[in-house]
Amino acid sequence: MSLSLYWKLSAFYFFYFASLGALIPYWNPYLKTLGFSDAAIGELIAMIMATKVIAPNIWGWIADHTGKRVRIIRLASLLSVLCFAGVLFGSGYAWMLLVMLGFSFFWNASLPQVEAVTMNHFQADTRSYNTIRLWGSVGFVVAVVLLGYLFVSLSPGSPGSAAPSAVAISYLPVILLGLFAGIWITSLFVPEEPPTAMPRQRRPLGDSLYQRNAVFLLLVAFLLQASHGPYYVFFTRYLQEWNYRSATIGILWAWAVIAEILVFLVIHRLLQRLGARRLLMAALLLTTLRWLLIAWLPGNLLLLSFAQTLHAASFGVVHAVSIYLIHRYFTHDHQGRGQALYSSLSFGLGGAVGSLVSGYLWAPVGGAMVFYIAAAISFVALLFAWYGIERQ
């Protein structure tokens, strides 16, 4: 693997997931300081995820048909920065909804195409892919920990408080804008795809999509991400309600992603020894356990830390196995759309449904019950994986 290629791709993943490390844990508290209700916050965050249902497929279709995948990555990254800048000019619900719609339509376009570029560079070499992808996890950890401490230090008169002050977290939009600019700058260095060894013979997308394995994999991915809805939208608030300090919350988020990094380092060996199906089912079982622990004993820091360690399974293993299987199930003609379809149905539709449902249920039934529901959803995903994905 070329060292130059490695760092060019790694830099993009670093900034992309660093922006997630700033957005996911802290966007909810920021919106709360603007006076939005839990339901409105769920809707605004669901908008970010809902555009993944449409945007990656539109851009994936364009990329597959034009062959201009890298140009699309760069254009989408630039437009996402320009759209997100709108948060600096208004804070009403309608304006914020419009800004989130425009920003996320372009922001969600780039990652699936970078995934396709990376996989096409390394083909079946999952080890090379995972060593590059882990830099995304490093970016997430750096962002979530540094911002946790930054918001504490900027909160006047309340060091170590459970929630950062409105003054401190008001810096979040500018920080995010800088990270999104970093995504665009690093996209300028994303290398072109290698030429194919043989001329392509285009086949209908249905040839790949209507496989039993592909259909059930996408269904499992949808359910799994729906179960992550309350985690991504309300986990920070949930811990604040249990009087955890901002710095501790940041460390718990980071600890989960550190576990994810460690699993990316060994996932290629686990795939070889255990196979994709066994790994996926084990990860789904551990995901169910994770949500049960968060719902049952959130006040126990030791068990909560263990639950965060299980992020290695609920995201790390599941994502690596899914990317690997999507690359197998979809032909080279459909690599961009295959990755886009996976992203749109899982992180997009699944994430949006999970965000909306958790937003509507959080106040009426409480956070613990919402996480119990998440555990039930991930267990259903396990049953579908056992029934529908065949042994390889």
C-alpha cells in the first residue's frame, strides 16, 4: 500500500468523523439552549439522517454513470460547508430545518463515495481498508474529548457541571464549520480510482439487489441503526440527567470509539477465522446487551463503561462486516450505489426513524424505557440475520 495513498484517504476519514464527534454528542445540548423541545430536536437531527435515504443514492447513481466519483466528493464537500454556514444567520425552527436539509444533502453524499473509492483501491484487502478507516475513529475521539474539556473550561462559574453553559456551547457551530472545511480541503487530495483491468459490462442493479443475502443485510442494517437512535440523539442528555459531568461524558463517548478502533485493527483476522455471518450475529447480540445495560444501570459508571466498550461490536464489527459484504454482493458497476444504498437504508432511514421515535417517546416514557425499546429492536435484527443471511 502506497504511503501517500494511505494518508490522503486517512485524512478525509479523520476530519469526516471528527465532525461527527462534534455533531452527535453536542448538537442536542446546543439545540436545547436555543429553546427547542425534545420532539423538535428529534426532528432536526432526524433531518440530517433522513437525507441519507435520498442523497447518497442520487450521488451514487451520478458517480457510477459518469465515472467522476472524486469530483462529486469534492463538490459535495464544498457545498456542505456553504450550506452549514447558514446556522450563523438564524436560529428559528423553520430556518434551522432548511439549513439542516441543505447541509446534510451534500454532507451525506461524500462518505459512501469515498468508501467506494477506498474499496476499489484495495479490493478484498480488508486489512488495508480497516487501517485507513480507523483514522475516522481517531478523529471522533479527538473531537469529542477536546470539546468536552473545552466546554467545561468555557462554562463560567460551573466547572465540571453536568451540562455546559449556553455561552460555552454557543461556539459549537463555528467549530463544526471549521471541521466541515477540513473535510473539503482533504477531499481535494482524495486520489482517483484505479482503472479496471477489464472493460465493464453493465448489468441491472436488480441483479445485485434482489439477492436474498443483500436484502436481509440491508434490513438488518436498518434495524440496527434504528436501535442506535436514542444513543446518538439523547445519550449525552441521558447522562446529564444522571449528573455525569461534561468531561466524563466526553470520555465515555471517546471510550466507545477507542474500542471501535481496536476492533478495526483485528477485524480482518476475525473475518478470516469466524466468517462474516457469525461475526454479525455475535455483534447484534452484544448490541442488545449494550442497550439493556444503559437502560438498567446508567448510574453505575463501571457497567456503563463496559456498555460503551460494546460499541466495538454494535458499530465497529457490524460496519466492517457490512462494508465487506456489500462489496461482495454488488458488482463493480454498482459499487457506488451499493455503498450508497447501505448508507441510506441504515444510517439514513434507520437513523431517522430511531431519532424521530426516541424524540417523541423521550418525555412521555423516559430515557430508560426508550433504551429498552432499542434493545428489542436490535434483538429483532439478530433474528433476521440468523434467518436471512446464509453461511459463506
